[in-house]
Amino acid sequence: MGFTTTAAQADSVRLPTADAHLRLPRQRPSRRRAMASHPPPVPKTMEERRRSSISVPQEKRKHYISTERCGDLTVHVQGDLLQQDKRCVFLTVHDLGCNHSTWDDYVNRPCMTEIKERSIFIHVDVPGHEENAGRRADGSFPSLQVLGEELVTVLEFLHVRYVICLGEGAGANVLARFALAHPSRTLGLILINLTGSSTSVIEVFKSKFINWKGKDAVVRQSAEDYLLFHKFGHMVNESSEEKERIMAEFTNRLGDTINMDNVKMYVNAFLNRTDLPLKQYVGDILLIAGMKGSYASVTEKLHKDLDKKTATLLKIEKAGDVLSDAPAKVAHAILLFCKGVGQLTSVTLPGVDRQRAFSGCVFDSSDPKRRFGRGLSMEEYDKPNIRRFSLTTSASVDSGK
């Protein structure tokens, strides 16, 4: 007498006929037993143990946060917000002609690895600048003042107590307004290529645009012309063909991902902004300016009006777009500022001598006798005081990427 089985059963068990013996299913080693036979390597050195504790890939989450006056904001969180008590939290806003991906790309550069592993980054897309967004209705784009004030809604939604603001260009202006409206939610400001007075910016645009396009050029002050000058004004001395090629690539790339009508609205909001009363901010400020940038002189003028006890200006020579031209210098400046306000005190940037970190840079601050290169004790490193990292003359050193 025999037994029959289905095809599915045949793979796991074959029951006997009268003259066959029983064949049982194969026994596979359990997952636990397999792991026990090959345990993961145990970190041996202090550095290996430190690395293993932070080697979990950073989470990236997208949130759509409704605000009262700006509509929905798209916010990208890089890092685990549940760890904010143990991490430094940055709030970023992007410049004209880009979106959060500019900051996301910079944070993922090798020179930012040590900072990224111990930080959380909250990247905000300006309204209508998220990828594949539709055109916003005319008149619906908020002013920079309103946008800055509404950013507190992002912190409330994410249950974040306070942040270090990290912004570039128009985004730096937005974050400065946020800090003035909600100073208790900020630990400090790191503002790249910041401009205060809208009048001074337009004057610079008019004068330099003539040099850039030729004396017969008509200065229309259109959003398109201003955006190109804002992004590429540092190329004023480059050959015409090279400029046109780079600008064409930028325009084509931009149009593929971000709605150009919304970009123009952001440009117009920037050109029509009110003056920025930054001297009213009571916390620490680090201004970073590329000396080849379109508005280096405007940033310098803004710094002169600030309290030198709390505000420092880092001028980076031979750089226009400092995030691309001098990423390692910016990373070191960010780290030192954070140490000064009591954050990231145990972080170092390996492979770079501190004495050699700021080649072609000039710091303007209150104490001409304090040079960044002097030795610091651990107690001094942990003391929250950004001014100790200031210097007033060039300290020549190499940059990294």
C-alpha cells in the first residue's frame, strides 16, 4: 500500500511506498546557531568602538508641515530626532535657484562626515521648491519676513526645542528673521553670503551687471537676470563662452527639477525684502563670505554694524560659491562655531592640522591678539565662547574636500 503527495509536499518530504524507506526533511542550522558559530568581530580600539556606535545609517524622512501663512512646507529630516538630546540640531534653508538638495549634498561630503554622524539636519524647502511642485498662485508666495517667522511651526511639529541656523544667501536672510522673531529657539546663526539691506544689493546688481554684460546692456532687474547674477556674478572676469555654457547648464538643470515660476517668486521676494535688523540678535553669529562672490562687500558692510563681541566674519579668498569652492573651510568653521556654543565638543576633523585649516581665510572679530592656531586645553574646548576661535589676519593653510 502506498501514499501520494502533492507537488508542493514532495520538495520537503517523501513518504514511503511498500519497498522504500522514510526520508525526513533536511535540517537547516538555526539562525541563532549560525550566528553563534560566526560572531561579528568585536571592535578592539577606542576609535573602532566609537565608529561602531555611530555606524548606523542616518534616517531620512520627509514631512509635509502645514503653516498658517505659508501653506504646506516640505521638510527633510536627516538623522534621528529621538536623539536630539545627544546631537546638535541644525535648521537649514537654501538659497535662490535651488532647494534642500544643496544642503543635503553638502552635508554628505566627506569633510562633513564627523559632524553629520553626531548631528541632525532639518532641511526646509522654500514654498514651491520641492521637486516637481506645481506653480503657486500669483500673490501666494510669502515675504521673507513671514517665511522666517513661520519656521517656528516646523520646530513645534517636530518637537525640537532649539537649533543652530545654517543658511545661504536668501536662505540665510530667512533664518536671520526666524532668529530675531524666536531667539529662544536658537543657539546661534551660521549665515553664508548674507545681505542685509535690499537697497545696497540692487545697487551692486546694477553696477556689476553692466560690467558683466557690457556697457550697452539694459538692466531690466528681471528675476531671470538677477538669479543668474546672484549665482554667477563671481565669474565676471571669466570668458564669455565659459559663462554662457555654465549658465545654460544651470538653467536647464534647474528647470528639470524645480518650477521656474516659483523660483522667480522667491527671487522677487528677496529683492523686495525689508531691511534686516540683525544687530538686535543677542546670540552668537558667524558670517561666511566668499571674496569672489557677488556681495562680499555687502556682507562686510553688514558685519561692521554688528557687535564684534558676538559676531565674527570669515572671508574666504578665491571662492564665490563657498560650499563648492571651499567645503572643508566651511566645515571647520561650522565645527568651531558649534564648539563655541557648547555643541559637538568631542568632534574632530581627522587628517587636517588645525593650524592648516584656514588657508586663504581672514577672520574679523573683536580681539586682534587671539589667533585660531594657538593651543587649546580640553577645558577651553568645552568652554562655550566662539570668540576664542577668532583671528584678524590671514592664517595660511591648505583646504580639503
